Amino acid sequence: MTAVGPQPDPPARPDPAAPYALAAGLHVSDLAASERFYVALLGFSVFGRLDLPNGRLAALRFGNSMLKLLQWDEPRGPREAGPVLGIRYLTVHVTDPDEIVRQAVARGHAVVRAPYSFSESVRVAFVADPDGNHVELCAGVAWSPVGSDGSGA
């Protein structure tokens, strides 16, 4: 990875009082099935639930991250297939992707890509959640952090 140079001061900073610095919202067709997938298979914990005027939300924690599952009363339908912009998959850092894939298969979930070694220290696999969203299971770290001056660590 190449150095990117010094970074300007960003206008936004994480709120230290917030329960998480970054959250993702995922629209799902069956809130209970999706919650079982992320909690029972991947080890997320339920942070809270909300009834919304037009749906329901379950907020799940994984480490210091938050995933918000939203089921709408009147969903608009699936995304178009093909090469589109936007988030393609979620990455969950785990200790044993192979074991999670075995458990996913036993529970009837699709394996998008079987476990493989990305490098000597990184093992990766992809599974699909109940709505077909891809979830990357990653053990190890593939890169070095960039220093505040833009140099590699």
C-alpha cells in the first residue's frame, strides 16, 4: 500500500460520549431471521430494539461497532443486480472463519466464497445472510496503519 501524505484536519470527529463511532444500517426482509444470523452465528449482541412508525429496528453490537437491522412495513423490493456503487459486503473480524463457515452451512446459509488464505497471516471467507448480503469473515490483519504524516507504520 502506498503512503497517502499528510491528512488535513477533518471537519467531523467521533463523539467520545457515543456508544459507537460508526454504525451501518441494513434493510432486511425478516428481522427475526437476520437477528438470529448475526447473533447466534456471528456473535453480535443485541444493544436495543425500536418500533418505528413504518417498521422495526434491532441495533446489534460487535466489539465497538454497531449494525442496525431495519425491517420496513412496506419494503421497496430488492436492489438491482449487477455492478452497482455502494457497500458490497460487511467485514467481521473473527478468530476462526473455517468454523463459522461450517456452522453457517449446518444452519442452511449460503457460502459465497469458501475459506482461503489471503496471505500468511490472513484467512478469509464469505457467507450470505438471510437476505443474501455478503459477510466477509476475516482472521488476521492484511495491512499496516497509515501514520498521521501519511507514511506507513
